[in-house]
Amino acid sequence: MIKDRVLEKIKFENKLYFVGLSLGSCSTNETGAAVIDRDLNILTLDKLFSMEDVRFFFKRMVGKQNSIINIALPENPQMLNAKWKLISREYQLIQSCELINQDSDWIQRYSHRGCDFFNELKEQGIDIFRYDIHELKSSFGLSGIYKDRSPVDCKALQSALKYRFGFKELPSNMLPVSQLEAILGAYLGIIMASDKTGYNAKIKANYNDISVIGLDI
């Protein structure tokens, strides 16, 4: 774990493109992809599913070396949830119990999906980072009112992107939530490279050797 620190912006001053990828937890859950420039023009919006789709997306992407790529941490579909989690917290600290297998992914909050490929991109010298979409929305004040990913939540997010953050090219019809979350991740890249947004980004953690970025609030 890396201690919180303000993100250095010097090496990001010359970045031209900003990529957001709202990675689905599995191939049946869609992955949203967005590419924007410094003027908040949306250059690409795409919908992906398998990791092969993700690989092909980055393979054909021009300008990776001049980009900041932010990839959302997907939830782990194998993790036991709902009522089980609430009850277990009251009776047993799972990760401190020697009787429970600690090597399994079922107690991990985030999925390791695509980590090997993203580390390959990092080794190629590409500026690639991770972000937690729920924490990012909370930092922007975009969560807590509506049920997560409900139609009204999606509408509120799209309206915020259009009128609060300045994405004027967004259509009047509703975009898929994965693409909206990808645009938000791409906007985080703008914050990482510019002092004009009114926000500051910082490294909040490290996940599989890639820094996790959030807002400094």
C-alpha cells in the first residue's frame, strides 16, 4: 500500500489524449471505453466485452504513448456478498481466521481481470493507472442520492458530465452506464494533467503494481 500523496503533474503536461475504461467484472458485463482530448472532445466511445476485445481496442489505438489511461477496478464476481457479508462482519474477521483459505479470490473485493495485460502496457512505457469508480463518483458528489446504476443515477451522471464538467457533445438520449463511467475515468486523466479543473489527483493505493488514483479532497 502506498501512502496518500499528491500526484506529480510535470510529466503529464504534454499528454494529448485521455482514456477511461470502465472494466466489467466478467465477459458478460459490458466494458465501456472512452477517449477524450484536452478540450473535452469525445474522440471515441466503445462498448467491449471480452478481454480479447480490450486487447484489440488498445492494439488499434493510435497515440498510446501520448495518453493517460485510467482503468476502473472491477468488482470480484466470486466474492460472497449481501446478507452474508453483513452477518460475517459481526461475528468473524475473515482475513484473520486461520481456518479459512486466504489464498482464494472469493474474499477479495476487486477482480484480477486483465491485470497481466495492463502490466504489459505499463512495461511498454505507457502511463496506465487504476481508479475506483464508486469512490470517484463519491468524491465528485455524484453518488448517495440514487441507487447505483439505476436509470435516474445514470441520468444524473450524464447530466453532470454535460453541464458540470463541460462535455457538450453528449447526446440527449441515455448512454450506457459503462460508457459514462469511462468518460468520468478519462476526465480523471484531465485532472492528473491540468491545474485548471479545480481538482487535484493523488495516488491512493497500489493494485497489482499499478497506482490507484483518486481525488485529493
